[in-house]
Amino acid sequence: MQENTEEKRRALDRAFRSLAARAHTEKEIVEKLTRAGYSEEAIAGAMETLTRYRLVDDAAYAESWVSARAKRGIGPYRLQQELRRKGVSREDAQAALDTLDADDSLDAAASFAAKRLKNDSPDEKRRAMQALLRRGYSFETARAALERALGGALEEE
């Protein structure tokens, strides 16, 4: 019994050190502790303590992650994929994505498109559009961003 308590304490210390560096999702902490060789019981005990004191909060993590990554020009589809990969629930991810402002998202996409465009040739437009789609923007947002970056209507080629 004493050994289990000691292992839980060590697992909790390890989790604290990880959280001191940056925020983590519950899944990330569990994976780190599992890789470090802690028992399932010690991990469960450490996670219960972290959750009780809200030191691991996937909803808050998702909101922070979305805010930071959206400022760097990452679109909502890609953000959702990243959050799911990090173990954030669909509901928490969607709630965080709902906080995004559509105008800010379009501004970020247009800024990114403007950086990508060297000229207004059809090949450059296609490359910029593909880059926007890879960054997780919808077709409609990517098209509007490209139009804004070009300073007018986008002609069909």
C-alpha cells in the first residue's frame, strides 16, 4: 500500500514537471506517465488529483490552443484535427472553435495568402488556394481570402 502511494506521488511529481513547462491535455499526461513506466493505478490517482484541482482541463486547453494557433493563420478544420489528435473531446474542441471570430479568421487567411502570392498568375493563385486549404480553411474562406489578398474579385480560370 505504501509503495502504491509513493508511486502515485512520483507520477504526480512527473506530471507537475510536465505541466510547469506548458499546458497539456489529459491524454498527453497519461501518455507521458505511461511511457515513463508508471502503473495504471498510479496514473489514475495522479490524474484524479490533477483533474480535481483543474490543473488538467481539456476545455481550457482547447480554448487556449485555438486562440494561439488561429493567430498564426491556422484554419478551423486543421485546428479541430489537431485537438482531436491531442485527445480533446469533440464537444470541447467545437466549443473552443466556436469562440473564433469569422472576420479575424478571414483576416489571418488573407494575410497568409498575401504572403504566398508572388504575382497574380493562375499557378500562383492555385498554389495559394491549396496552401490555404492545407492550413485548414474552408473553400469559401480560402476563396474570400484570396480575393482580398488580390485586392478584388477572383476571376475563374
